[in-house]
Amino acid sequence: MNRKGIVRAATLTGIAAALSLTATATATAAPATEPVTTVADLDGDGEIETVTATPAGDDQVISATVQGVPASIRVGADSAAGLEAPRVADLNGDGRAELIVTQSVGANTTHFTTLHFDGGNLSQVVGPDGTPVALAEGGGIAARLGYNCSPEGGGRTFGTVAAEADNLGSPAGELTYSGTRTVYTLRDGALSVRETVPFTGRPATDPLVVADPATCSA
């Protein structure tokens, strides 16, 4: 992976955006033939909906009933890895949960799509270019991919970090990373860029490199 590819990931206008969701929620893996569930307040009315992921060939159907009305969407899945319950987050702090849905699992990186309830159905969150946002976490020791949310005006901004090791092969405590931290706002199911901060030669513990997924928990 070269740095150009990683920076493209952070912009959310390419195929992947950097996310680290490890601490957001405990995902329940199951054989691809079994549905899995989680709970979330999808419309912000204080009532909790049950969200189900059901296998459908090489895809999965994410479904819920919101105020008595069925809502669902079919998205890709990794049948070899088994289904995981959608992860629940609130990326802008408006009280309406987003769903982070696993689509593929690799050796070091897992890819997700992000869903929201648009008032009538479940739909994919889109990036600045209008295409569905693809999220990723992982990268192994060679990269740092992650996300966090920051409070702002009673809501939240959403940030991603995507960085590549400068000195791969050095002892773990001496590794430094260069890349980009990007801040977004989410409104009506669409992300827009607020700020992009490039950085170079930062240790893994630097605030620009570190991501804290718990800050986006619903």
C-alpha cells in the first residue's frame, strides 16, 4: 500500500474510508446461514428498534421495523467469514443511530458500509461524491486506519485517520506514521469534508494518529 492510496482512502471519495470500530460495539459473528441482531434507535424517538442481518446468497438483508413500518436494504456480505451484527454508532450526535455493516473481512483490514434510516427506509450513507461510503478498519502494523467523533455545538463531527508507517521494520515502539486526518459532518445521510490535516513522522501514540471509536458510540 502506498501513501497516495491511503490518503485517497481518508477522503471518502474513493473506495474506502478509514475507520476503526473495534470498541464501538461487540459484534456477534455467526455462520452465514444464521441471522444476527442488534438494537438501535434509528429515528431518534427514544424507542429502540431490533435490527436484523439475514444472509441472502452472497449478500445480506439488513432490516428493522420503525414505528410499525418495515425497513430493509440488501448489501454485500462475506459469506466465508460469517455475518456480524451491525455495529451501532451516532456519527453526528443527533440521537439517530447509524449502522456499520461488515461486508468483507481480510487478513488485516475489514470493510464496512454505513446505513442510516432516511425517514422511510434504510439507505447507505454517501460521501462527498454522492456514492455510498465504504469504510475500513485495520491495516496491521504497516498502517493506522481509524476514526473518532468530537463534540461540537450539541452534536458531533466525525473524523478519520489514514496513515502509513514511515519506517516499517523498526521496533514497534519506534515506528512513526505519516498520513491524513480528515474531519466530516454528517447531515441527511451525506458526509461533507470540514477539514483535512496532513501529518508526517508522528508516533503511534500521537493524537493525530490515535483513533477512539468509543467517542462515536450511540
